[in-house]
Amino acid sequence: CLRKQYNKSAPSRHAYPQNFYKIYYTIRGGLPMTLIPEIDENATRTKAREILKDFRTLSRIGGVYLSDIKSPVIDGMPKTHSVNNSVDGKLAKVVSARISVELIEHALMALTTTSFWTLFYSYCNKEILTYDQIAYRMQGYSRESIKKLKNRALLEFAEAYQGENLLVFKSPEKAPN
């Protein structure tokens, strides 16, 4: 027995458009089911930051040379050879890093232009930039607006990233009467 209810409560700015009505379907017990689950923005941003903060490291690992060529050393002592294949381990690490970098780049390409450049300058640029430096490069934005843009861009990135699910949803609340 489902009952449709409309709620025009003030939704989060980023989760729903301004004039969007949340539609609750109330089940016998009073628990609501929303058609679009509400996103826990802070937890989602945290997960997106965790992925993006490793981008510089992953891109350096993905570009390292696979072979470490050393000159043979002759000292007269017998050598024991390792059972592990170090080239396979290095290759696996490099391939994993390259895949991670490609997933991040793919998600960044799906963002709006402003969000792309905000995250690019924040996490993907070779140099680590401050909010003031990012605002200077993006021309026309202040330090405070860069912080707001970065928060919005992190949510967009979480929606676009395919490597793992970065979206964290709020637990359902009691239905409004």
C-alpha cells in the first residue's frame, strides 16, 4: 500500500534543482522511499578527495621506467637469487597506476569546464597550488568562490568516476506528514 506525498522542503543546493519536489512513497510503517536518494555531500567529497589526492603519485608511478639496469658485481661470493620476479611486480604496479590515472582522467573529462579546471589545478597540476594561485589562473574568481567551486566539482567528480562508487547516500528518514 504505497501513498504518494509531495514535500517542498528546502533540499540541498547540489542534490536537487531549486524547484524540484521530493516525492516520497510511504510504505506501511512510515518509512519513506525517495525516487532519487539524497547524497551525503560531505562523505562523498571526502571519498572523491581520497581518489584525487593520489593522482600526482600515480602519474609518476605510471611513467617510471620498468627496468633498473645495473652493472654486474663480481666479488667472489656465491649469490642467492630471489624467487620473486621483480620485473613482474614493477609491471603490475605500473599498470595499476596507469589504469587509476586513466579512470581519473576519464571522470575529469565528463565534468563542466569550470569544475574540470578547478580540480585540475587542485589535484592534477605538477605544482601544488593555493586557492589564490588557482583563482589567479582561472581569472575572474576569488579565493572563496574557488572553495565553493571545488566543493561542487568534487561532487560532480564523484558522480562521474567509474573506478568505484564514490557516492554516499543518506539513510532514509521518517516520512513527513
